[in-house]
Amino acid sequence: METSNGEATVREASGNVQQAAQDLLGNAVTQVGEQAQQLRGQARQLYADFTDVVQQATAERPFAALAIAAAVGFVLGALRSANRSRPD
């Protein structure tokens, strides 16, 4: 009789620990999810701000934007060409 009473106590304690762990993890997951939503909102706002700045700068100085785009294209082409000529 002592053994089954002890087993019941251990099972009850185990269940309590398991429930506490689930509650703790559930709260952590909820907090992480909320923070992820906040970060996603901030990232969207930063992207919108960035596109506004680029559009405004392009409208104000179209030749500078064209020169920058050409320079970036040249650098990327040079990097790709250098990568192709390298022996394996």
C-alpha cells in the first residue's frame, strides 16, 4: 500500500511540474510571438521609409541615381567576372 501511495504522490508531483513547465513555455512563446510582431511592424516601417527616401532622392537627382546604379552594376559584374576566372 505504501508503494502505490508513493507512486501516486510522485505522479501528482510530476504532473504539477509538467503543467508548470507548459505554463512557463507557453508564456515565453507568447512573449516571443508578440516581440516578433513588433519587429515585423518596425521592419515594414523601415522598408517604407527607405523606399520613400530612395524615391525622393531619385526624383531630386536622377543623374546621380543613374550613376550610382551604373557603378553598382559595374562592381557586381567585375565580381562575377573575377569569380568565373578563378580555377576550381
